[in-house]
Amino acid sequence: MRTRKVEFLDKELIRIRRRLLRRQFADLVAKVQLRGQDGFILVHVEHQSDRDPNIGLRMLLYAAELIKLYNLPVWPVLVTSYDQPFSAEPDRYELMIRGKRIISFNYEVVQLNRLDWRDYLKRPNPAATALMVRMRIAPADRVRVKAEILRLMTKMRLGPEKADLILGFVETYLELTEKEELRLRRKVDKLPAIEQEETMRLLLPGERFGRMKGRQEGRQEGRQEMLREGILDILEARFSEVPYSLREKIRSVQTEVRLKKLHRHAVIASSLAAFAREL
């Protein structure tokens, strides 16, 4: 889709009635003007981390509500990031009564676990680069995928906030073992000097953690503090301000397992309120 103008709509403006849907608002809605056209359409992007048999009906209800609110046509897109199943995600909702098709509603599906990450190596796009970690990756390719993501990030010249957001997503969904980390470092060591320096800047937080010495308790506390800081960095990058009360709740979490789950939710939560519900 080639666009001429894009305006992201405030989620407060696209609030969906609670009586219609369990969720309070759509994940992302943009008002888009296509190239060669004078009018606008709404692009609605919905994310699913698990397969939902009722998603087709929800997509229909979202589209109907958006059409009612804005009187504009809606292009619905479903993005799925689950590992399984691999079978194709349905791309339509149909209502049949006594063999007669009453409703047939189609929507675009981007099913990440059916996409090949190699197809995106020549597309320097921040979103596509981050989402590579949820695409179809063979176990033997895990190190190469992370290396390629780092390479793409150095080419895109991202600002610190956007780089931290992508790295947080990558670290959450593509956590390498110690052996894999060593293989990654060997790959980095073989890069030209300038590329190696830029890549090391991206790896620096993990490197600082890797150098931590001391007793096991100290290492564990270091990991936990890194996770807390990472959660806050992601929330600030996505939602600007993080209330003091929410910061204190995050800092009060003491288990590494819980912090890792919160780190993941910080990346995918649709709002601060949605993240807070996970605490």
C-alpha cells in the first residue's frame, strides 16, 4: 500500500463500546490518504499473540464501529505473533443462516510464523526488523537472525528510544543461550571496524551485564534491576510518561520470572492501563 499522508488517531477517539467488545479500544488506527487519490481511508491494525476463534467477529465489529464514527472505509489488518499453530489464520468472518450467506467480511492477515525472515533482509524498516524474531526461524538460524537484526539497525540510524524499543522486543522473543551469545560475538568480531563499533553500542547493555562479578545474589539482583530499567525504558518510549505509582509497583517486583513476563507485556501492551492490569 503506497500512501501519500498518514495520521495516527488518538485511542481515546477510537474507543469501542464495552457492551460490544471486551477490549476497550482497537490496537492501532491510522487515517491514510493513498497516492493518486483525494479521499481517505482508515487502516485498522489488530495484534493477536494467541489464536482466537472469535477474532473474525471482533474485526467486523471494530470495522463497523469505526465506519460509524468516521464515515470512512476501513482496511482491516490482523497481525499474529504466536509460535503455534502453523496452519493459516482465517482471513474472513461469515454468517450463514439456513445455507444462505448473510455476512461475508474479509480482512488482511499477516501471520508472522508463516513468513520467512530472509525475505526482509533488504527492507530497512524498523517494524519489519523487530518482527523478524516472530517469523519462521530454524534453531540453527537463531544467531544469524539476531546478527542480521543488529546489522539492519546500524544501517537505519535509529534514535535511542526507537532502538531501545526494538532491542527490548528482540531480547524478549529471541533470548540466546550462552553458547549462542559467544557465536554472536564471534560474528561481530569479524565485522569491519566501524560496523563492529556501532554493533557493540547496541550490545552494550548486555555486555555490561555479562561482566558483572560477585556472588550469585549480586548477579541475580543485577539482572532484575536491568529488567526493571528495561521495562521502564520501553514504557517511556511507547507512552511518554509513566506515573510514579506504576514505577513503584514495577520496582517492587522481586522475581526474575515475573519481571521477564512484564518486560514482554511492556512491548505488546496496547496502553499503560493494559500493562498495569498485568501487575
